[in-house]
Amino acid sequence: MVELSVRYNPDSKEWIIIELQGSVETYNSLPLKDVGLGDLHYNANGEPLLILGHHLLKGKIVNLSNPIGVFAKQTKKQNSTLSDSITDDVTCDYEVVALVRKKIIFATRPKPILVKYESDKD
Amino acid sequence: MTDNINASVVKFATQEEVELFSNAASITDNIVPVQILTFSENLNFSDLKLIELPQTVVSALELGESIVFRGRPNDSLVLCTSSESYEIQQADTSNLLLLSPNIMADIDQLTYSGREELLHAKVISSFHETFEMKEFRPKYERTHALLNKHPFECIEQESTLEDCYTFSELLKESQASEGELLIYLKKIQALEIDTHWRVLEYSFRDSIIFQILNLIEENEWDWRGFPWKICLEMLSPLFPKFILEHVLCIYGRHIDDQRMSLDEELVCMFHAECLLKPVRKFAYSEFLEIWQQSVPLGMQTNSTQLLAISIADMSSSPPSIWYFPEERLNSQPYERLAQLFREKDKWTEDEIRPFLITLETAKTSVSSILLHCTRSSLDVNRKKCYSLKKTH
């Protein structure tokens, strides 16, 4: 039998989800860690625009009808004390670290953009 | 669109580079600072889960209620608040979801403090799946089975507490919230004895009720107002007082300090069960007659009291009735219907409703369960009948 407790400790600021179709890869399958994804702009109508590599995506902001909880699994602290008979009942096993109430969805086909670098110009 | 978009390994660090790309994309009406999105150096792929929260769960979390996942190791994941339980199920998503703690989506909060300003936001995790919470009906058949492993018979025989369960053990086994389990335990007349929840062994419970009814009859007390304290004292040599009180509180109601009245419906149901239990089948009309004779004077039996404890077959000849208590049935709708239709091929709505009513939830009604799992047809008397859909 298992009982895992959930602690509620959300970030005071709501988190955001960006939804893209397909997947994101680096040119040479390098890990994504610390890699730049793109630039997020808003136009005069308040619509989000994402420049991702050599692509432009137009998106929209969607308010979620139910919030999404971000659940983080807590790694249990090892009980290194001598009294190993004490079972640590109060350790929580999951924590809701944030709530997401808004998504930015980019569902349109990406538009290729042609960038002219200074070095290309003669 | 299934194209894989290549993230640029080039970092857009400077205003010039950002402008180079935004000009190329003809973005000229930028009204707020540009946000540079970067995957975090501590990119976290497996430790986080996205779960959509119903409003009731959000409120429970905000109120600081204890929220837990409960179950046996191979059970589906069930989350319980203090009064509700939900099954966690995967929601369909094939899109890529990027989670960020600091992207600004509210443009009112984004204003330029200087012309050349760039903001930086991190993506800390990416997902291809989210989860949602579906209404869940606790596995009460497990609760029932566990409590009946070792029913309480009498103090003398209580030499061992083997196969006895505490409230928190029952919670985990049944995947129930505290509120739901308490309601169920009350319904099946369980009681807490020294931190363990127990049901009374049937014949032991029956003998207590008979003793109470006999005493009322012998003393010619009115069952609508009998002196319960005297009743308690007179029977205390036979049964432990706390057990007597437990039984009295189920079958009676306090009128005032001195007097209690018996619950007519429950006492009639009790007599029906005592008659039906030992035999396989009873002729319906014969049963009704004997039943009325067996209840205390002034009590009126009624066929509605037989619902959910028995099945009557009016199409057999002669019409018959047999014992079939609801508590034997599975807690999942389709399994329960399959059990019911094994007993009898065709049911009218009035007959089957009492066996399904406890499955009703805010979102699921008896009618919707029937619509989902059964077919309806008209019988010889042109009455609407239900039969089980074979494929589910």
C-alpha cells in the first residue's frame, strides 16, 4: 500500500506553457541544455510572434479553463540518524511547485524568413 | 505540420542580432520588449508532471487540506482530497509543451524601461503529455472484503487482531477520500473498536436486534418511544454496552433523553433479510404475507423496502423473490451491471435503479450508466426493459 502526500507550495507567479507542433531539435542533435530557443515578440494587436531559427510563428494566448498544476517529485531525504526505526511520515512526496493558467499556442505553419547577414552583403 | 524545427544554436545575445531577425520577419510593430527564450542549463525532462486540476482540487489545495495519492503498487494513480477522489489519466497531447517560470504572457505587465531592452526567459522542461483528473469511485468492494475477513463476534473471542484494519489502512486499500470512506463505513454499519474498523458478524448482529425487539415486545413498550436506557441495562449482561449502543443507534432514533423510536423501514428490511437469507428462493406472494406477520405490531411492510436487498422475478411462475444485497456488487458500473444481468436477463428501470443509485456522481447519472452499458427493448407487456450490451 502506498500513500504519497502532495505539498502545495506554488510559485507566487503563474508559469507559462508554450505549445508547439512537432518537436524541437538542434542541428547536430546536441543536448538542448542552455541552447537558445528563439525570440518572443508581441505585435500591436497583442498577438505573440515567435522567431525560431529561420522561422516565424504566429500564436495566440489561451486562458485555460482549469489550471494545470506542475507536480515535482521530491527525492526522499536519506535518514542518516541512528534511530532508523523512526519512519519519516511527514516527508512529502510530491509538491505542486506552480500553477499554469495561460498557454501560448503556436499552431500555424511556420513561415520561413530570409536573414541577410552583414557579411553576405558586398 | 510535423516538421521538426531546428532550434538555433546561435544565441541571440545582442539587440542587433534580434533586430536582424525581426526585420527579416518584417516585425515592425513591436510594442513591448522582446523576450529571449533559452533552454535552462538544468533542463528537467522527467521529474515534473503536468496535471490539470479541477476547481474543487484547487480549492482544497488552497485551503491547505491534506492531498494524497493512494493505492496498492499496481493500482492506477488516484488522488484524494478530504472528500473526493480522482483517477489520474493521460490526456491526449502530441504537441510539444515548453514550460517556463518567467515568460511574460500578460503584455500589460511588459513595458519598456529603455529602448534597447531585452528580457530573458528560461524554458525549464518540455513535455509531450499532460494528465487530467477523472472522477473516481473508491474500491468499496475491497473495503467490504477486508472488513469481512474478521468480523466482530463477541469480546471473548477477540483473542487476536489479525486481519483487522485501521482507518488509514482502509483508505489506502480502497483508494478513497476520508469523507467517502466514512460515509461508506456508516452505510455498512461498521464501527471503530480500539482503532480498528469492524463489522459485526451477521448472526451476532441479528441476535442483538432480535433481543432488542423481543424485549420491547415482552414489556409491551411502544416501539415509537421505548425507554432505551432501561433496554440497555437489561441487555448488558448479554452483550457489551458499546455494541448495544451501536446497534440501537442504527435501528433507532433518539426522541429525547429517555426515549428512542425504532426506524420502521430498517426494522422491516431487517426482517425481510432474515426471511430471505436462509432460502434460495421464495414465492413472492407467500413471502409478502409471512414478512408482514413477522414485523412488530403497527409496522407496515412495503415492497419498496425490498429494493437493493433482493431481486424479484415477476415473469416466473409463480413470481419469486430472492436475497441479493447491493453490498455484494462491484463498485465499477460495467462490472456491477454484468453481475446484475447474470442474476436476471431483463430488468425494468424501477428494478435496476436501486442497485445503481449509489454509483451516481455529479457527472454520472443512473440513466447515463444505463445508456452507456445496456440496450432497451419492450417486453410482452410493452414495458421498457434493459439488457446488457455484450461488447463494452
